[in-house]
Amino acid sequence: MTTEELQTLVLTTLDAKGSIGNTKEIKDSDDKEVDQLALLGALKSLSLDKEMVRYETIEDEIWVLTDEGNEIANKGSHEAKVFEAIPAGEEGIVISELQKLLGDTTKIGQGQAFKNKWITKNGNNLIRAVDSIVDQTRIDLETIRSTGKHLNPKVLAELKKRKLCDKHKIISYSVTKGPQFSLTIEKQARDITAEMLQSGEWKQANFKKYNFDALGIPPTGGHLHPLMKVREELRQIFFEMGFEEMPTNKYVESSFWNFDALFQPQQHPARDAHDTFFLKDPAISTQFPTEYLERVKEVHTNGGYGSIGYGYNWKIEEAQKLLLRTHTTAVSSFMLYNLARKKEFKPAKYFSIDRVFRNETVDATHLAEFNQVEGVIADKGLTLGDLIGFMETFFGKMVKNLRFKPAYNPYTEPSMEIFSYHQGLGKWVEIGNSGMFRPEMLEPMGLDPEIRVIAWGLSLERPTMIKYGIDNIRELLGHKVNLSMIESNPICAFDLI
């Protein structure tokens, strides 16, 4: 029956009888007992919102036979079957023969028959100890099945112990008329609509009452992406080591800060459209510090600061081109330039973790955009030994077994690639790049020649993939990401890598 049909049945029964002592008395059109749980929904709607009825809960306990209990009530107990299988007289029956007759029933029935003193042993044979028996177990179970109860608690406890019956709680309700009792159920408004406000209908409308005790729908909370979990772990490592976070909210950068300021020549392959995303509108930027720009032009064209430069015709048109930054080192160069402009130099530690863009062919290990983790330390007298020592300290918080390999970068000399042994893959994998910024990059900014800058960077995706066992970067970022993976993965713990 639907809720509306149950509501009508309750109201018509109340109208006829005046009250309902127990809703178990209510029958449907087929003269069957109404489902009490479904009836509760109808009663709540009639009482809480409409005050048409009042109801109280009636709790009752009944005993119900198990499948085995029903079988005994129908065919007799195990002990009675054992007694009946033993022939009368002093000869009796051998236990093995009894087992052939009764099977699994023998063991249970035999023990209970001995307990009732119905049988005894004569050598290896079982014989009857009485002439006749009363199968009280069957009688008790029949009583419970017909009434749901039994007068003797000890009997109930024994039958429950034998798993022949169990206690069930039965819920029903007593119902009386409420102050708004009626046989007609008026539909209540749930919300005030624009039409109600315009017509004034809301003044006479009967609104459904709010149930402030009702449980609301649990909100579905957001989940941190694995990249964000690892990012936060890395940020905490930097903060613990006294670093300042660089502002990296500029995805669009000029070629000057992205390439030229880093002493990267204008003919470098990285400046090709096949490697870098250039903007069409706006296409260029003209806002540069003039004196600094001229010094950069000079060191590229003719050299200086102990360098012969690149010896080419440096063009402002190339430096003006706007692009999606290819590395966060563009931010580092701007921060170091600002550091050089301060009246008094103080050692600085900068870091950033943010997105960069490369015109890459997307595959299992490459995306057109990824997150770069970068750290920079500026101080006087820094050496390659300081860089190696710091790398071991920094990366030691995440991975073990580091190796360094010489490498080439346009803006660092010396340069080193950083490798770590990955137990799962069984090989050494590159986890980052590092080096000391060249004088051709630092001194045009105005930094003292004694100031050295060590720097390093790594992809955020690489340690995340290692940590979470992901072998395809497209499963970590992009439209192929499995959302359940984001929900179920724990917070990253680097000491397990």
C-alpha cells in the first residue's frame, strides 16, 4: 500500500472506532496485517505536519521458532526420534546401527535422551529406560509457534540455548484523533513561490512545518588531490628550513624574464614554438627595467663579468614576446633582481611550487603542463659543496640513496642532475636538477660578485607518482583521473618512499 492509502486507512478506521488500541489490528483490503514500518511513515505525516492524529509506540516481545525449531514442531524432537528408534526390550540397539538410522540427529538426540533419563546403556547397546515418553520439546515449540510466548522462562532459555527459538521485538502503535482530525487530507505547501507572493495566496496557505529534529543529508566533503597532499608536505619541509615562499600567481611571463634574464640565448631551442606556448593577444610586453635590460643585452651580445657572451645580435622584439612560463625560475630571476635593488644585502632563501607549461606531446610520462618545485639560496661564499650538502639534507627528508650527475643548463655552472634509487622500479631515477647560477645572470642584476646563488628544482608529479604507485601521469592529472582514487588515498608520508 502507498503512504496515501495507509493514511486514508488510518483515518477511516479512527472515524469508525474512535481510537486504535493496536495498529496490528488494522487489516488491508486482502485482510492481511499492515506492515508496521510503512504505517509509521503514514502516522508521522499525519501527526507531525498536520496534527490529524496522535500515536504512541507499543513494544512487545515474541518468541519465534528457527528453521530447526519448526522442523521439530512438525516432526518431533531429536531425543524422541532416538527413543523411538530403540526397540523395546533388553536387547536394544548398537550405537553404530542407530547412527545409520538417524544420521546427524543421533548425537544431539542421544545426549538429550540420556539427560531426560529415557534411555540407558547395556554394554555397547542403548536400551529404553522407560516404557513411554512425552515429547515435551515438541509441545513447547508448538505452544511458542501458536502464541509467541511460553509461561516458563527456563524452558525458553533452554530452547534458545539449543537454537530452536529466538526472541524478536515487535513494534506497533496506538492511535487517537488529533486536534485537526479530518477524513480529508489537505495538501500542504512546502515553499513560498513567486506566484504566491504576487497573488497574496501565501497569507492563507497551509505550510508544512519544519522538523528541526530531522537528520539532514550529510554533505559530501571535498578531498585533497594527491598532488596537493605532496605539495603541502614539500611546503612544510621548506618552511622548516627557513625558506620564504615566492609569489607565483603569474602564469603569463615575458621572454625577457623567462629566458633572457637567465642568460639563455635567443637562438635556444626552448624558445621555439614547438617547445613553448606563445600568446597571440596580447603578444608582447614593453614594461622592463631599462638599465637592467641594457646590461642583459650587453652580456648576451658582447659578454662581460668574465664571459665572452654569445656574440649575436640581441633583439628586443624576442625579449618582448609573451608566453606561458616554461619554468618557475622566471619568478626566481625577478626575486633575485629585487634582492639586488635592496640597500643592504641579507642572505635569502626562496621557494615556489606552482604550474609551468611546455609544448610537449602528451604520453604516459609527459603533460603539456606540470608543477615545478624550486628552491633558491643566495649568500656570500657559497660553493658546490654547499649545494651538494643542502641537496642531501633537503632530499633526505623525502628519499634516500642520492647520486649526482654533471649536467648542462644555460644559466647554471656547475650543474647537476639528482638521482635516487627507487626500490619498486629497481633502478635509479632522476628526481631533480640543480646548479649554481652563472655570474652572467647574477651580476647584471646588480648583485655583488661575492654573492653566490645555488638553486634546484624537481617536478611535483614525479615524487607523487612514486609515492602513490602511479605509472601513467595521465591517471594523476587530467580527464582520465579516477575520482575514487582521490577520495581513498591517504596523506603522503615521504619516509616510505
